[in-house]
Amino acid sequence: MINSAKLWFAPDFLANNAEAGTALLHDLQNADRLSYAAACRSLATFDLRDTKPETKVPVQTLSGPSDVVTGPETVQELADKLGARHETVANTSHLLAVEAPQVTAEHISRFISAHR
């Protein structure tokens, strides 16, 4: 759990948002361990960086600066390949929609509004 908390959340998130963070960590604790491990192994080997995805729809990517798994550099690389706009959500890590739900929603709303 400690490693997941460090990967999922920006520093100080749990101290300031114990209820939200604890609920997610309890969900993880209650997940089937073998299934979760299998999903992690699959994601660890699922690397499309050498491919050129073809998309006909606008794409926006978001990342958290404290995300050590898929941080801003990795997500920017994907955005560049997709011709997408990339933005970093301050003070977040891997679960930026939990850590900064209002800011994340604003990014998504602006993106959708711009592409109607």
C-alpha cells in the first residue's frame, strides 16, 4: 500500500485529503491480488512509443508532475505523436482526477468546448 500511495499521489495529498486517498487505497487492498498483478504486468509491457497511432479525433493529454510512472515527459511524447495538446496539472501525480478533480474537469470541459 505504501508504494502504491507514493506512486498514485503527489506528496502531501494523503495528509490533506485522507478520506479520498484512503478510500482508493482500501479499494486497492480489497482487489484480487493476482488480477491486479496481472494487469500491472500487462501495462508494464504495453509500450506503443515506437508506433504512430492514427487518430481522426482531437486528443488532449494531461499528466501530473509528480507521476513517476507516466510523468509529463512520457505523456508529452505520446501527445506529440498524436498531434495532441498536452497540459500538466499542478500538484498531482498518477491520479490527477482524484487529486485535482475541479482543475481536471476544467481542462476536459475547455477541450470539449473547443472541439464541438
